[in-house]
Amino acid sequence: IRVQLSRSGDSARSTSRSGDDISGAFPDVLDAINFSGVVDGELLVGGTARSNSPTRTFSDLQQRLNRKTVTAKMLADYPAFIRTYDLLFDAEEDVRGRTYIDRRNRLTEIIDRAPHDRFDLSPLVPFTSWEELDNLRAAPPDPVIEGVMIKRRDSIYQAGRMKGPWFKWKRNPYNVDAVLMYAQRGHGKRSSYYSDFTFGVWADDEDGEQLVPVGKAYFGFTDAELELLDKFVRNNTTERFGPVRAVRADKDFGFVVEVAFEGINRSTRHKSGVAMRFPRIARLRPDKPSYEADRLRTLIAMIDAKPE
């Protein structure tokens, strides 16, 4: 997950993209800060590029998230580190208005002196053509890499999602067809609609094939599509569990959606044994019979096909 790491004097903290203080869950990282300033980076678990150990999956990182304290065993089993991207403050100096190259040079000096098992530097990728860069984007050296980040050398650092000077060129997403299984009301302007959806695929069972949940999504569809989904949920509810509605989903009837996601890994936390990264509803498939949705073995094959 994206984080900002800061230290001033004896005070150090780590904050998420949404501004939440997650310092308590990652004392191993905070204790390793030997510099003063603010860096922007990605919080990961496993080994840094400098320690020659593999970076672990997002499902492993989830073992450390949303915890106020962590045990010694968890610190040992899921060691955290920061892959640094950019520099906001060099000690007390605000460098956000300086060029990217200047910030990068300063960040390189800082990370060179930082503990190798807790900090590394996102590498600069040399390329001679857009085709070469496209190939690197599509087939990165590590399956946890989501793509490449393109920044103008003279760009300043700005908050929010920058457009123009910066561009995130992601890998093409994975896609599967899944069946809606559960729905829950959304928040804010969507609070009157069922807009948070759990979807599943077919898995082999002793009684034949059964749907198993493989993910949740609450965006990717238009307002018109949301109204269609909401109407389906209300007209086809079979059970209620507090705020959650189960909808009819079997071989003879169900609502199929095309789900796009950025990555997939094995997971012991989920009944299906898999966990998707950043799933979203890419397309509604009301024309497709529910029995033609994908099988769990298709998702497992995606995991097995990833390079080690």
C-alpha cells in the first residue's frame, strides 16, 4: 500500500494514502528510520531488492494491516519494508517544488545510508523505445509489480493524482466472468442503492459444482448500470444477513459480471483459497448464462502461470 514515512527529531510516523496513522502496526519500519524528512513509497512485506529476498504478496501484507500492535512472531513471519519512490522533505527542507531529478538524487543518498533490510529504492528503468518499455510493463521481473510510473525529469511533487507530468502505465488487468452472490448498500450518495457486490465462480464439489466467493467490488459501473444491478438485487433476494442480501445464483439463473483485477494470489484467509487485488466490475453480462461463468481452476491456473 502507498505510504508516507516521516521523521523529525525523535518523532516518527507512517501514514496511509487516506491519511490514517498506521505506525503501530509497523514498528520494525519506524525503528529503522535513520534519516530526517518525509519520503513517499510503497509498504511491502518480504525482502528488499538489496537483501536478495523475494517480495511477498498483498495477501501476506494484509496479515500486518489494521492492527494496533503486532507480536514478535508476526514481525518475524511478515517483515515489512518500504520501497521508496520520492522525497517530499529533506530534513526540514521542503523539496516538493524542486525537479524530480534533484529529489531523486537526494533520495538515493538517503536510502544508500538506510538499513538494507527495511528500505530500498524503486529502480529507474532504462529503455530505448516505447515498444521496449511496453514489453517491460506487460511482463515485469516480479509478479507483484503493477506496471511502470513515468515522470518528467523536471516535474515537481504535487499532492493527489497528478496528470500530465506523471503517468502510471499499469499492466493489462486480468479478467474473469463471475456470478453475483451477495450485495450490500453503499455509502454517501449510493446509500440508497445496493452497490457493494460479492461475486463468485464455480468450484468442484462432492455434489457437483458450487459457487464460491472470490472477491468484492463496488466500482467500475455507470449510474445506469448501478440502477440495473440494484433492481436485480431487490427482485432476486433469497436471504438477508443484517445489511447483506443473498441473491439467487445457481446453474439455471444468475447475474454474470466481467470482473477485472490487477493481480491474484493464494490466500488461506478465503474459502476459495485465492485473493484478488483491486477487483472492479468491468462489464455487465446479463446476456450470459450463469453456468458459463469461470471456474475456480481458471483463477488457480492464473496464479500457477505467474513467474516465480
